[in-house]
Amino acid sequence: MNIPDLIKQFKNRDRRALSRVISLIENEYSGVSDIMREVHLLTGKSHRIGITGPPGAGKSTLVNALSQEIRRRGKTVGIIAVDPTSPFTGGSLLGDRIRMSAALTNSDIFMRSMASRGGTGGLARTTPQAADALDAFGFDVVLIETVGVGQLELDVAATVDTTVVVLVPETSGNVQAMKAGLIEIAEIFVINKADRTGADNLRQELLDAMDLMPPGLRGDWEIPVLKTSAIEETGIRELADTLEKHYSYLEEKEILKTNRLNQKKRNIINIMKYEIENRLWLNKDLKPHLDSLSQQCLDGKIDPYIAANIFLKHADNNSDI
Ligand SMILES: Nc1nc2c(ncn2[C@@H]2O[C@H](COP(=O)(O)OP(=O)(O)OP(=O)(O)O)[C@@H](O)[C@H]2O)c(=O)[nH]1
Ligand SMILES: [Mg+2]
């Protein structure tokens, strides 16, 4: 494959090139750093929005409706939907692709599924890089739908500018039991499926729960609790308005810059962790050493902490690492 050509096509806004670049990122093709160097220079212009929440809350349906609304406002949208990896095939499920079909038919909207393999926090490990690619390609808004993991971990908040937590009226009565982190990462709450009963109760419970949180957690941004019905397409305009308002807030207070700096830090650390791990596991010299240390642990001669330290010392002296 000719990487310079691919980069040229990408810069010419060829969607096939974009798809190809994301595939290379997802498959961790070894030459991807040559591409990312170019891609990275073009990033920083999109509003990155994370849509997270429990399974079946209507995230995909909402992303679909929201992207149409953003489109009506004259902006382009790139979507990443992180699918749960099927434990049987290792591939991603097709559900989201089907549910987002309306988004797919609109040429100003680009949608891509990524399997969650190896990732935590409802994201695939390479999702931040894929989001960079969408940003660099020039989409005004990048929407990331996370896997609907039951107990959410919180990587998504560290990858986007605005985190939207989607809940349903049935959560009402269970706010106390919700993982605290879910409340803490929300910059906007959406109670979807508000066509059902219970939305107002949940709204009140969320407001009460936030009252109990230390003030200033989100600066002076008052976390809105909106009601939508993604199916009936109500409340979507208010959501789009609120997202725009949050972005202006971040820009005005210069929070955007600080957040993005922290995101970069996290990005670097994650890449390093992965690299270090890879180097350790792929090194032929170290594998027997690890085997021997494991055996010594099993025999009760050393404990795993000492073993880890011995191993690291050995690795330090190995020039390939
Ligand atoms: N009544 C009602 N149903 C909805 C609404 N939004 C979505 N649904 C339905 O809820 C179900 C799940 O919707 P999805 O959009 O797939 O939910 P999700 O959060 O993306 O699900 P996962 O990605 O699997 O976690 C589907 O049957 C939708 O038709 C809504 O506003 N009202
Ligand atoms: Mg979904």
C-alpha cells in the first residue's frame, strides 16, 4: 500500500481514504504512525461529544436523531459507534450499523463501527485515534457512542469535550445505586424515552443527587437534565442547543485547552503502556525469565512483588526494551 497516496487522498476528503485510515488504526497496522503524524497536525477543530449510558438506553437512536439535527444546522458529523465485541466471533455486532441507517444515507454524515476489543471504559483502545482521524478529516462534530456497559468505566470522559449520559425513566428510584462515576462524568444528562412515564421523577432525583455533590466539580457549568424521545424526535433541538452552549462555555473559559492537554497526556500514556507491554511480551529473551520467576513464586521461593522487581531490573538491562 502506498501511504503517501493514502494521506493525499485523505487530505482531499476522500471518504474511502478515511475509512481505510480508520481500518489501519483499528488493526494497528505498523505504519500507522506515519499516517498519524500527518493526521494529528490537522486535528483540534471538531467538537467531540461522547454519548454514554446503560445498554438499550437509546444511545444509537439518539445519535441518529441528533446527527440529523446537527446536519440541519449546516454542520457535518462523524460518528464512531463502539460495538461490544462478540465473545464468539471477536467481531463487532451489526445492530448499531442497522439502527443508524438513516445517518448512513446522508452524505454529510459519516458513521463507523469499531469493535471494543481490548478497550476499557466503553471504548475500543484505538477510539481516540479514530476520533483524531474524523477531526482531521474536517467534521465539525464528532459523536462517539460507547458500548452500553452496565457499570460504566469512565475513559470516554477523558476522550471527548462534552460527555452526555443517557438514562431512561426506568432508572427512577435507582439513582442512589448508580455508579457515582456516572454522575460525575456527566456534563449533560439526557433522560431518553421520555415518551414513557417516570421521566420527571428521575429528573428530580438527578437534580437532588447533584445537590449532594461537592460544588464546582464542573466549574460554574450547571449540568442540565434534558428529556428526549429519540423515537419521536422530541427534545433533540434542545439537546443540540445545549451541546453548542457547552462548547462555547468550554471555549470562553479556556477549559477546552486544559482538557485537551490532559487528553493528550492520557493518550501518550496509553500508547506507551501498550508499547511497553508489547515489547515485554514479544521479547524472546524475557519470556523464559518470566517463566522461571513464575515457577519460583509457585515454589514459594519468592513472592510476585519481588519477582516483578527482578524482572524489571532484568528488562532495564535489556537494550531492546
Ligand atoms: N419508547 C422509546 N423507545 C426508544 C427510544 N429510543 C430508543 N428506543 C428503543 O430502545 C431500543 C434500544 O435502542 P438503541 O438506540 O439501540 O439503544 P442503545 O443504547 O444504543 O443500545 P446499546 O448500544 O445496545 O447499548 C430500541 O428498540 C429503540 O427503538 C425512545 O425515545 N422511546
Ligand atoms: Mg447502541
